[in-house]
Amino acid sequence: MIPSKKTKNIHMKKYLVLVLFSLLTATACTDYLDQAPTAGLDEGEIFEKYTNFKLFFDAVYDGQEKSGTSWYQVNIRCAYPLWLAMWDQKTSFDCLTEIADHGRTLRTYWGQGVMGTNANMMTTDLPRRPILKSMFTVIRICNYSRANIDRVKDGTEEEINDLKGQAYFMRGYAHFNLIRFWGPMPYLTYVIGEDPESWDMARESKNHSLRNVALDMDSAFLYFEKAKKIRRDPGPGEPGHLDDPQQRCPSGISAKAIKARALLYAASPLNNEYGTGDWEDAAAANWEAIQLALQYGYALLPMEKYHENYLARYSNEQLFAWYYGNNAKYDNGVWQGLLSGSMAEKKTGWSGECPTQNMVDRFEVLHEGKAYTLNTETDRAIAAAAGAYN
């Protein structure tokens, strides 16, 4: 039975009440930022000084919430596909056919290999991986930031435009993650107030939700361009290459890449509403992203250096990445180091996430100018006979 719009709105209203009730406080760890600007704080202290404003916004990347005596991650990283945190928040996601896009979402405990499903872990359970809670928190911070960014008195024009670009990007990226896990949501472009009537919003269609993500990425790009942040670091061969202090933040390049990906999802037969028009928009966006990346010096690593994607701090192949740093995890009585991403540095190393042959087989191989697919036994036999696959 297909529920009526009224029924759907009632369910959505109840759902948003529960979610938004938990979001009436902001998520930075600094004491005076633990509360929302609506909780009686002097908003001038937060929104008129660039340093404080940035601390408020950076909860998007680093925000935590306390449960008992422990602090847990509630930020955009909870939705990174190969993200791993400390202690209980040690869960990473992959699936059987795509390592990042969640064709089937599974739960993997790093170092333990336990796989299963647990909806509560992905919604509000702080010690695990509260993706839903984190994404709505990120959206709220971004909308607060967008509404107040012009109050900053001491930031440079480039700094202000950079923050605007990040706010648009992270709002779109958080919605994109929600869509991938739970389907379309109401697209929140303003700070929701305390009046419950304002919470009664219908879900948008998948196609329109994804197109809204693309629009946010276009807005992000415009501000990143003004901030001279189409690429965050200098290009290959230049001093400071891959070493920008804000390397973890998105850029104009990554905005165009996520736009292209969102429109590709929108064109899928699962979400398509405009026939070939959806595919044409996706093709144009992907071509634009590719050309821009080439223009700014991005390139695939040569095979002899491909391991740098996992072992180096950053690589020139990564459009938007987060470096794990020199952290370690305590597991079963042993301190164990973690690398950038979660691939081990050797075949016998510890890792709960390693490429499988099934994943490798999803890619084509190029041999003597001809591409061979490896999806089936027949495909592999043909490629092997041509000398393209062993």
C-alpha cells in the first residue's frame, strides 16, 4: 500500500521531531560552543570573530558528543566509507560489490572481521557510528553558518568565501550521504526553528534530492573559485604540494566531482525522471569535473607508486581525502597502528578492509589498446586468451 502524502507527512513529522530534538545543541567540544546559538549565548562572540566562527564551523569535521564519561565522533567523517575511529567507534563500512558506494551495506569491525547489520548503530548510537545523527548535525551547522557568515568582521574576503564554499559543500554532501543510506529526505536549506509546525516536511523525489545536491555543489564551487580554492594545495612540482594545512577540507575540484556523482545517481534507472536528459546532464557534469581536475594537475598515480594512496599522507590522485594520522587503536590487549585509509602495508598485515578479487573484477583491463571486462568467468576467459588477464 502506498501511503498518502498526509500519512507520510505524519510519519516524517514524528521522525524529524526525534532527530531535531537531539540537534538543538551544537557539536563542538569547546565549552561555550557545546550549546546552540539559541541557548542564550552572546552570538557576537561566535559569529563576529573569524577565529570563533571557524571553531564553530569546524565541528563539521571534528564535532563530538559526550556519553557517560566518553566523547564520541558526531561529524562528517562518520559517513566516510573507510573511516575508522578509536575505541568503540571502530566500525568501517564496505559491501560485496563496491567498496565505497554501499550496494549492500555491511558492518565491519576492523581487526575482528565481524560482519552484520545494526540499524541503531547507524542512526543515533554514539559509541558506534551514528551516521544519521551526524549528517543532520552537519546540515544544521552549515545552515547556521550560512545564515550568519556575513556577520564576521575580521575575516578576509578569501577566508569568508572559503567558509561559504565549505558550508554549501558539506550541506550537500551530508544530504547526499543521507540519500545513499535512507533514500530522499526533506532538503534542509535553513535553520529549523522550535515551532513543530515547521517540521512537517514531505520527502522529495530521489531525482530532485540528488539535483539539489548538485545545486549546492555548484554554489560551493562559485565560492571556492572566489576564495582561490579550486585546488587547496599547489600543483605537482610546486613548493607545498599536498601539504596545505586545510587539506582535509573540500575544494572547487571536489565540489564538481560530487556534483557529477550526484547527477550520475539521478540518471540511474532507479532515480531517473527526465529520460536521456538526466544522462546528458550527468555526462556533462562528469566531463567538466574530469577536465577541471586535469587542468589543475590531478592524475592517477603510476602503478609503481599506487601504494601511496594508502601509505602516504595524501596523494595527487585524491580529490578530497582525510588523513588518519598517527593514531592507534587498543584491541584485545594490544595497541595497533592505523594507516591512512584502512589498507594494510603488507599482505600479512592487520586489516579489516582489503580489496577482494570480486572488487578487482569489477574493473576493466586495457591490453594492446583494447578494453576487457572481468565480470564473469566468460569475460575472464576471453581476457586470459588474449593475454590481458592472468
